[in-house]
Amino acid sequence: MSEHVVFRDMRPEDVKVITFGEPGSLIDRVDRPDVVARVARYENRIVGYAVSWLAVVHRTRRFIDVEIHPDSRERRIGTRLVRQIQQRVERPLATKAIAGSDAENFILSLGGEVYASCPPFELPRRHFGRAIESLAKVSRGPGGAISGAALAPGVLEALWEQIYVWLHDSWSPVDDSEAAHEALRQELEDLDAEATRVALIDGQPAAVAFVFVDENPTVVAETVQPDTPDGDAAVASAMSSVISWADDAGYKRVNFDGHREDPHFGPLASRLPLEGASLNLLEIPVLPAESDDRGEAASGEGGATVA
């Protein structure tokens, strides 16, 4: 006997009855004009949903979240939801997944590709000394890094925006709008300027290890310019100084947020005893116009037999 799944647009009231995934994160998105959202219903209950939206900062891709109820997986419901989203948009769909996970395999099965990769991000306290020794070999000894609080007002904020923009320019450019730049500035709300370290070359900022503190510090480190002379040494100096600060402050670990593709942080991260899973950034290309899937359930109600 075949089972019938019905697909339709997500409604605001759906968020209140979804019992899987993270429906709470959808409340502020469902009614936004840039959002495309679909749900799958079986036996009068929602068994899957897919939501796609345009971010403020990065707009060359649309982001997507796909969730299927555990009892309804392996039935191609997720595939159908993604294809229906693709019918309505003209940008690649992007998401994140742990390397080797079922979620990543699902995206790859849809033709997705990895466009950036994040290394393991946790540096536990027991490895602080080892990490400092490894970075010292690149930075050619201690010194050269000052606290971000020592800079003139506004300089650290300007450096954050400058680094972020050039670092993403080749693969996920920042939208050239005031809203995008304001969003970047808002990311500094949790910045610890005192703990942040700035490596100097000839008295000028050459690299910054920005420190965001929650339960444990998270560090974003790179050079001020893509072609900074002695960039590896400058980033290593700033990172080493932050780890020393975290050690003195008694933190249990330091987290790093960056990509293997980052020109200076990436190679340095590969030298450190980092732990945890690697995270991949994936994109699903735009659905070809000639695809049979493009004409199916483009709007409103649509049915599909569960495979």
C-alpha cells in the first residue's frame, strides 16, 4: 500500500506544532519576504520542513535548514522539500554539516559540494603549553602582541570589519550595504577587547586574534591585509598571546573559529593539537532549468508517494 505525503507552504502556526529540529529558531523567519519555507505532512502531522532565507551579510547563496522527523527518514521527504525550495530560488543553497555525518551525506546526495571547511576547533587546557611552543616556532619567540584595549577607540572595530571583508571576498563576499556592515559591527557585542591581541610590525597592527568570551573564549585570528609581510609570524604571535592569557585566566579550553582556506590561520591551525569535529560549508547548485523537478509542486499543495 502506498502512503501519501502532502507538501505545502509553511504557515506561522506550524511552528507551534513541530516537535523536532529547532522550530523556535523559525519564529522570526516564517513571515519574512525573503524566506521560502515548505512542510511535509503525513497523517495530519508535520513530518518534515525546509526553510531557506537570505542572510544580511552574505547574499551570494541562500541558507537552508532541512529537518525530518526521525520516524519519517529514508523516505526521500527531505529530497523533495529541497527540490521544491530550489524551484523558487535562483541562488545556490548553503548549509553547514559535520564532516562525514548523515547530514553532510544528505547534502552531497543532492549534488552538494564543499566550498569551505573548518578544522577541529577545541584547544583543551592540557594542550595550551604544547600549542604555545608550536606557535613560537613560527612567531620566532614571544613579544610583539598587545591588548586590543590599548588601541585608540574605534580602531579594533575597524580592523574587525576590514579583516572579515577581505577574508571572505573570494568565496563568500560581504554584501556592500549598510545593513551588512552594521551586522558585522553587531557581532562585536561579545568582544573582549582586553583579551584580544594585536600583533605589531613596525609599530602598526599586522594581525589580530579577536576574543569573544562566553563560557570559554572563541578566537578569530588573521592578518589585517591579505598580503601582510610575515603574516604567519604575526598571526602566530597574536594566537600564542591569547592562549597564554586564557591559561592565566584559568579557562578550560579555547575555541577557534576559522577555515582551512584562511591563508594564515588555516596552516597554523593544522599545527595545533585541536580536538572536535571538522565542519564543512556546503552548497547545493541551482537546479537546472531543464530538470523535471522544476515543474513539480511549484506552489500550494502537492502530493508525493513515499519511496
